[in-house]
Amino acid sequence: MEQEKNNQGENSHSTTKGENKTRRIMVFVLVVFVIVASLIGLVYINAISKRVYVEKSEVDAPQVTLSAKSGGILEELFVKAGDKVSANDVVARVGNELVKSKDAGLIISRQDSIGKYFNSGEEIVTMIKPADLRVVGRLEEDKGLKDVQVGQRVVFEVDAFGAKQYEGIIDEVSPTSRASDVVFNISDQRQENEFNVKARFNLLKYPELKNGMSAKMWIYK
């Protein structure tokens, strides 16, 4: 009987020691987890503080419209969207007038209206100069605009290519806001203006990037 009590005591003592050991391990694991989570949080906050995020961005270039100097009937079209042209290439004929490109570039649209009368200066063909392609971000004035400067490094992603990252350099911060794109703060209905921020990139390195592609960008301070 006494032997049984001794065995029970030893088993109880062993169980208590096992529970204490398990508890210590759990506490240790919890402490390590908290420390690691804190470090990750600090690294994330530090990274966020060193860059400005611009969600509303796109690959864009100024459009050049080609038109006839005199009004007349559109008789012929010699280009289509996607065609590359050189300076002084004939793109259309209106009456007896040949409409030519002023610079080398890429045709992005045309008016498929053979037989229609076009007024002087009315758009017939639209083109861009690929060398003018930029990633253009629309940045609200209170979302880090004051920290953005020409020459800063940019990393951007294009929706068409998922998480693939591209690099560029800020080469223009608009001196005036986009007047037609006023944003209101819901809490107090204060007006918040958006400004264009443009970044150039190496088109030869990234030939897959096309005019009009949506993007998002991070500007490093």
C-alpha cells in the first residue's frame, strides 16, 4: 500500500515537472514570436517611411494628332493602329492634300471614315512618340507630394505583368494640380487636389510596356 502511494507520488511529481517544462517551452516560443513579430513590424514601418506609394498610375505618352490644313473629303488612309512611322511619312489623303507625320512615332488610332468630310484641323490620325513614354502617377497632395523630387528612384508594377517590377527615375513633378480630378475627404469634405508625377524608364530594357497600361508605383525618398 505504502509502495503504491510512493509510486503515485513519484508519478505526480514527474507529471508536474513535465507540465512545468512544457509551460516553459510555450512561454519561450511566445516570447520569440513576439520579438520576431516586433522586428518584422519595425522593418516594415521603416520601409514604408522611406517611400511614397502611388496607386493610380499608368504608362502614358502625350498624343500627337495629325490633321489636314484644309477641309475636305477623307479619300485614303495609309496607316493603322500599331504601325510605326518615320518623320514626313504620308498617313492619309484629304481631298488633294497629303497628311504627313511631323516626327517618327507609333500610330495609336485613326478615323475609319473614308468618304467623310473633315474640317481643317480635325483629327484624322493620332500617334505617340515612344521615347516620350512615362509612368504617370496621380498623387494626392497630402499623400507624400512634399517628399517627391526629380531624380528619385522609382519601382513600379504594371497590371498586365503581375508582380514583375520595373525601375525608373522621377523626371517631372507637375507644378499645378489636375484641375478636373478633385478628391474630397469624406470626413470633412475638404478638397484634395491630385498632381501628376512622371517617371522615365529604359524603353529598350522594357519593350513590353505599352501606352495606356495601368500601373502602381513606389517612389523612394
